[in-house]
Amino acid sequence: MANKTELREKAKAIRKTLPLSERSELVIAQIRENSFYKLANDILIYYPLRYELNLLALLDDEKNF
């Protein structure tokens, strides 16, 4: 069985091959349709590092969290 470090490296290698821009747009669309998001008064997002989904477009929503 692989240890934690090996699993992280494997996950990182897989993420490097993913079309993150397209995936980010898909995830953002799914979040915007979620009832929890629509009813939220506050949200938290992270600043994406390389090979992570970019959800910063959510900051531009009309809700002005």
C-alpha cells in the first residue's frame, strides 16, 4: 500500500493532466445551481494554486457576499 507522500504525488500527476479551466467552469456552474449556495449569506473560497480548480469567478456573482 502506498504511503501518504506517494499518494499525494500520484494525485498531483493526475491533476496536471486535467483540463482545469474546463473543470473549473463546470464546477462553478454546479455550485451556482446548488440550493445551499443560492440561499447562502456567506461563502468561503480559496485562492487556487497550480493544478487546482479556480473558483474565483464566484466572487463576481451578484450576491456580493
